[in-house]
Amino acid sequence: MSLFVDIASWILISAGGFFCVVGGIGLMRMPDFYTRLHAASIIETAGAGMLLAGMALQSGLTLVSAKLAIIALLIFFASPVATHALANAALARGLQPRLDEGGVSSKP
């Protein structure tokens, strides 16, 4: 059973690291604020969630895994709210998304 837990945890840690790297590349390459915000939210929810789940599997049923679960819940609830608040604040300040990139046109 220990080998299965080790393999599962390292798969989760590797996948979480992959999401964090891809999200970081997305932060650098995306053209505007809104798409960069989307890349950052992917890093927080998918990448950090998988990393925390992998670390919780490695720690077993201890106080450390309880703390990791609390951190995961905090990220799970706070990250989408913060992302939505940033997007609403940017839209309220007049920052318009770029709709002419990637084949999407702002004209009908």
C-alpha cells in the first residue's frame, strides 16, 4: 500500500508542478490582463491543489495533512473570489478585454 501512496502522491505533485509551469508561461505570454488573470487562477486552483494533495498523501494522517487540507480549502474558496474581484475592478476602471486576438472579432 505504501508504494501505491508514493506513486499517487508523486503523480499529483508532478501534475501540480506541470500546471504551475504552464500557468507561469501563460502569465508571460498572454496578451492582456484578463487572459493573464485566467492563467493565474489556473495556477492557484489546479496547480496548488494538486501539489497540496500530493503532499498530504506523503504526510499521511497527521496534523500536517490537516493543515494542508485547511490551506487547500482556503485556496479553493479565496482564489476564485479574488480573481472575480480583480476582473470586476479592472472592468469598472474601464480596462476592456482584447477581443481581436485569436480569431475572435469585436465586430459582428
